[in-house]
Amino acid sequence: MKAEHALALQILMNEDLYLIDSVSQFAGEEQSSQPPSVAVDIKGTLAEAEAVAFDYHGENNKYFAILVNYPSHQYMAPKELEALQSILGAKKMEIKDVAIVNLNKYPTASFQQLKSFLVSSRMVLFGINPQTLQLPSIPSNQITEHGGVKILATFAFGEMMADVDKKKIFWNVMKNL
């Protein structure tokens, strides 16, 4: 197998490697003329080694994941993306600071896969049921911490944009995330 991509190497070579001289050297005997052997510390399982790469909009500079579900758009509807930019601007952030992932492309994605790939410290779920990501039940419009990530599960973005009360509820929580 040949792998040159940094992410592929990280996935394939995620365990510690040690170069160990022959065993007899550790037993107090003289070193033999045998070449050194390599010992591999195998802690993980195959399931842990399987990682998923996610296509996202933004540069993820602040490790802030925004999860949406848009069947007919690559990331988000253009008007809603513009509104999101305004929301981020109010938080002194830009699109380059976040990673917008359209989960419609990844129906079997899990929280752990997303967290591992995006290295997120904060995550907003716009209209995404947390349990579809294998998360426990999370109350809507409350910041909850899970696995070291602050999570806000809220209304679908389009639903929120159409209702002033939902915008207020969302913003009152979002400004603290």
C-alpha cells in the first residue's frame, strides 16, 4: 500500500512505533549481529482507524463546526449563507473561521467522526437531530458539552430565518457559544 497524503498517513500510522535493538541486549548479554527489530504498540481497533473525510465550506480556523442539511445545495442556500455571515460577523467571526458541513451528503456520519476530522471545540446543529449523530438527547437551544465539544442544537436555518421569535431564541444562546 502506498500513501502520501498527510491525512491518509495519519490514519494509517496512528500508533507509536519504537525501534528496539535485539532482545538479548536487554537481558544483559552482548548485542548480537542481528538487525534491529521494530515493535509496534497496537492499542486501537480497526473501527477507530476508519476515518471519514468531510467536504466543508470555510477554513475551520477557529474549529467551529456548523452542521446543516440541504438536499439541493452543496453547503447552504445562498441567502441563508449570507445571513449566516451576518450572524458570524456579530460574533466577530468570518466564514473562514468555521467549517460548514452539509450532512445531507453524509447520512451515516457520527459525532465522533466529525469531531475527529474537524477537531471542533464548538458545534452548531441547524435542524439536525443529535441522535442521528449518535449523540445523547440534547435539549434544543441550550449549550451542552459532550466529549469536550460545546454543542448547540437549534432550529433548521431556513425555519429560523422565517420566524423572528426563533431568531431571538437562537441568537440569545449563540452569542454565548
